[in-house]
Amino acid sequence: MGVQLDDIPGLKDALAEAREREDTLRSQAFIDTPFEICGVDVEQFKPRHLQTLCLVRSPFFYRREEPIGPEDIAMFFWIVSPEYSPGDRETRDLYLGELLHRLPTSDVVIPKIDEYLAEAFFDEPEARSGPASDPIACMEALLVHEFGAAYRWTPAQTLNTPFAQLYQLLRLIRRDEAARQGRRVAFINRISSKVKRLFVKSFLESEKAKSERLDGEENRG
Amino acid sequence: MSDPAGTKSDGGFVWGTQVVTCLDFSSSSATYIADDIDIEDGSRKLEAMNAAGVVNRKVHIDTPLSGRATFQLADGTTKRPKKYATVALTPVGGDTAINFLITKVGQAMKIDGETKIPVELDQKLN
């Protein structure tokens, strides 16, 4: 076999596009400006946002039967807002009251929030194959431990760093750790790995069809 | 290009990313996307010294190619590669594939339906 990926028609351009998208997502994680979802300013998604959303059992993280409503969306925006201040009910009520009047409909906002969360978790660590072992600590503890050990960060520093930064740094920590132990770890780039697999699959199918057609022609001849 | 006096080129192959087929001892085959291919073309050295202990003769002896790669599974039904399966890799620009044995299969990692496995390779001689 030994087909170079560069020889598969269209793959080089598709991969360049995929890598550019991955690069943009990764670089924007280090730009310290607020993001915007449907005209609402939000911070980059951080572990402390996740902790608070879990405390209020936000339906963006806890499944429930009734659909996600405007109040759930407004509460999500408050928690990830640059104006968020824990325990400051007056500011919260003003923020929520104002926001509920200008929020687009749920069917517009929910996909945008899903996209914002997907981008935050873009470099989330891969799962090991096989049955998962029982967790011994929560995700926040894992991150605090990893970054405390690797960079001597305080728990507050880790919990206030965007997931999109933490997960990229975690990849590098794991790569270096494996190299020190003489191992290699496989990392998956969500967009480009998928592009490669789909192009290779389609290429192999077309090569198979071509060879079957040639065999058929030879047999008829 | 020939090697300058006193030197021997080492690790000059470029491998790129390629589609490979693994053949195991039961002759079943599976296709993978081989990435991060890192093959070393090394040698070992025998030295002889004069009476004063100064090296005055040496010979370099080729060692089999060895290295590492990451295999991405071509689809959800592809099984993980087996140890001692044979895989042919072709250097970029080269037309002759070189056979390798898989000598170590690492931990498979999965995300969003994609699976990658690190493997270690040693040149197959016979």
C-alpha cells in the first residue's frame, strides 16, 4: 500500500483548512479579550464557571426533561459574564432583568452557547480505550493537581484560567512526561484527524471500486 | 551525495503521513493512517586502538532501521494493530517500501470517534 497522504486528491487543501481552523481556535484561547455570544459579552470558559454552573444545576450540564428556558440562558450568561460577582444579588438582578429583554430566542442562543462550550473543550484530553476506571477526584482537583505539580500554580490560578488554555498546556505536560519516561502518547486533533480519516476512507473505497471494475473488464475480455 | 570523510549520514529518510496495511501472522490485514513517523537509520561502531590507547581504526556497522509511529484507525471496525504484524512504510520520494515489524503497541486514545495508537517499529529482515 504505502500511499502518501499528499497523493490523495484534495486532502492537502482540506488538511490545510482544518489545521488553520484548529490553529485559530488554539490561538484565540490566549487572547485576553471578552468573547461575545449573540451580542452578550462573556469571559472565556473557565473551571470556576463550570463549578458555579454545576452548583446551580444548569441544564447545559445536567440533563432534565423540561427544555432549556430563557431564565436558564440568562443565568448561564450571568455566570460567564465579565460583570459576574458572587453574592452580589443587586447587580445580578439588574443584569438578568436587562438581559431577559434583549435576548434572542432560545433556538438561536442555545446552539451558540453549545458552540462556545465545544470550543472551550476542543483540546479536552482523549479517553483511554477500555472500561473507564472509577474517578478518584473531580475534574477541578485533577487540573489543580496537574498545574500545581507542573507549573507550581495556585488552585485559584488554575481555576481562573480558560479551559482552552489549560487543555493545550495539559497536552504539552503529558507529552513531556511521556518523553521523560521514554514513551510516546497519541494526541488526536479533532478536526484534522477526522478530515484525514474521511478522505482516506473515500480514497480506499474509490480505489477498490476501480480495481473491481478493471477485474470485471479483464474477465469479460 | 556521498558522505564527507570521517562521517556517515544518519536518519536521512522523510516519511510523511501515509496509508499503510498491516499483515499479522494469521494473514489478516487492516488499514491505518500512519502519522508522526520517526525512523532512525543508525549504526554501531567498532574501534581499535594503538598501543597508547588512541583510536586509530574504526568501522561503522549498519543496524536495522527502528522507530516509532502513530496509527490512526481507518474506521470504527478496524482492530488495533497486533504485535509482530508486518507493515510496509515508503519514504517520501522513494519508490521502495521497507518492511517493519510492530514490536510494541501502546495505549489507544479515543475522542469523537477517532482512535490513535502509538507503535514501535523494527525493520523486518527476512
